[in-house]
Amino acid sequence: MDTKVYSLDQRISDRIRLEREIRGWSLSELAERSGVSRTMIHKIERADSSPTATLLARLSGAFGLTMSTLIARAEIQEGRLSRRALQPVWRDPQSGYIRRHVSPHSDLPLELIEVELPAGADVPMPAAAYAMFRQLIWVKNGALTFTEGEETHVLAAGDCLELGPPTDCIFRNGGEAPCVYAVILIKSR
């Protein structure tokens, strides 16, 4: 799996640069829109630095995309069937969080993502990453503490939460075992 993760990192770097260039934005303009420093964006685009989940969320939010859409655009597979072995996988270099884009490339207004959050890890996400989407979180294994704004939800295996209006949030695994959960993103049409 590590070989796929590293090759996807390069594709993500290339995709970020392409998304910026398609919009005709300078590094400075993307930095202003995303809240990520110009220097860091430059390092990410050159693949000198792997972006964290938080940075990817900020960059994708600036583009008006979900993080999963940005990753999927970096490695799109065609067809209605998404085989596990070919699904895009990305590992957050900061938390060790593993994100798998499960759903096939489709015109359906839905994306399905599987996340494995290591024990003791937490991943903050800015509201901009979810501004144009509704989403659900379904815990498959382990326990997840999810904080959205001022509200905290403790979710056990089998629990499913519909997120409220976009706000800064934190995914946290305070347990001793990995937590596996699905994120279901529903796109506005």
C-alpha cells in the first residue's frame, strides 16, 4: 500500500497546481483564499512537502471542492465498479489518518469515503471544507469523538451522525485501537 500512497502524493501535488492554474490564480491568491501560506503551497505543488489533511481540506475548500473530490481527481478510475485494490488511498503525514475514496467516479450526488483514524490521533477540519455539502459520519469500528463548533458527539460502532451547518470540526480517536468510519458526502445539485 505504501507505494500507492506515495505515487498518489505526487498526483495530488500535480492536481493542486492544475486546479490553481485552471482558475488562473497565483500562489498568492490561493494562499489568501485558503489560509495556507504561499511558501507551503509552493512546497506542496513541487512535492517537496506532503500536505496534511487539514491543509488539503483548506486548499480543496478554496477550490470549492471536497477533499475527496480533489483526491479523486488526482486518481480517477472510470466505470461503475470501484475495486478496493484500485481505490485512491491517501495517508495524512501528520496524524497517520488513512483516507480511502470508496465510491466510483459517477454523476451521482454522493461520495463515500472510508477513514481509519489511529489511536490517539485527531484531525481538525475547517468549515470551508464542507461549505457546499451535507454529510453523514457512520462509525464502523472503534469509537470517534467528533466536535463540530461547540458541540461534541461521542460515537460508537454502528452510530451514524448527520452533521449540522458547516463549522470548524475535529475528528478525534481517544481510544487505544484504530477507529474506522465512513463519511458520506451529499453534493448540492
